[in-house]
Amino acid sequence: MDDPYLNELRDDFQGYSNQLKKLKSKLLKTNSPELQGKIIKQIDSIANKMENNQKQSVKVTKSRIKERKSKSKR
């Protein structure tokens, strides 16, 4: 299904994934407990954004499928 909004959500998710990879690398390289704590908070924040993104994606997909079914019944 090619939908501009779903494509945007997919792109956002990919961006979050790339950010997580960078933060993971930073986390593994640092020895500072303070910096590790900050990085972990950032990772948690991004993980929450990813979860919300996925929930929204599921809602939109279900809505689009429902729209298609109602159009095909007409």
C-alpha cells in the first residue's frame, strides 16, 4: 500500500532506528556513568517514540484497509 502518511511514518521509524544505532555505539564507547545515564534516557525516549509511531502506523493501516473495503462494496 503506497500512502504518503504511512511512508512518512516509515521514514520516521527508520530515522529513530538510525539514532538508536548511533546512541548504542556512543554508550559502548563511554566509561562515564553520568554520560551513560544521559544516553540511556535518550534511548528510552526514542524507544517510546518508535512505539507510538508503530501504534499510529497500525491505526492508519487498519483505517486505510477499512476505506478500501467500503469503496469496493459500492
